[in-house]
Amino acid sequence: MGGKCDDDTLIFELSLITSDGLELPTDVLLDTGFSGWLAIDEQDLEGLDWIYLRTIVQKTARGISDFDIYAGKVRLDGSEFDILVHVGEGLTEVLFGLKWLKTRRLVVDMALGVLTLGDGGS
């Protein structure tokens, strides 16, 4: 899976999948400071009809924040994934977290503008 790297940002595209199967293509920003799978703003949750699981308190770059955790579904590089999604207030970007890097291999060459996220392994 390829992405874009420019202005010191790493951006991929994935699809958020609503509870009735509609796919919504979305640009996501890789955030190396976020340890979860995906984080979205509460207004982006509208229409997805994902299942609420619980609320957690988490330390962020902006301080301590409450996040609602939802069972979400996304499509990445042709495959569907059931993941936990952090939903918060005031997130300006959809954030792609470090959990993905436990199962996928990230290759970044900023000088060449190359960004790939492939299958894990050596």
C-alpha cells in the first residue's frame, strides 16, 4: 500500500466501513505518538453506526483527554479489519496509530517521497 509523504507528514488512504457496509475513503495521518489503531473526531463518527464499547482517559500531546472506544471496521489495502477506534473531541485529522506497525512493515524515504505499508515479516 502506498501513501504520500510531504510537509513532514505521512498520509495513507483507507476506507471507514459503516454498519451497513458503505465504504467511505478517508485520508489518515500516521501519528507515531498514538499507540492505538485509529482515532477520529466525534463528528466523523456520525453515520458509521459503530458500536460503543467504553470510555477511557488517555494522556495526549494536548494533555489528559476522554476517548470513547468504538468497535469499528476499515478496509486497508483490500482487506477488512475489525479494530478499536478512539473517538475524541477536536481531532483535526483522522489518526493512524502504531498498532498497525505490529502487523505491517512501514518503509519511508522522505527524500524520494516514497511511503509504503506492506505485509509484516522480514
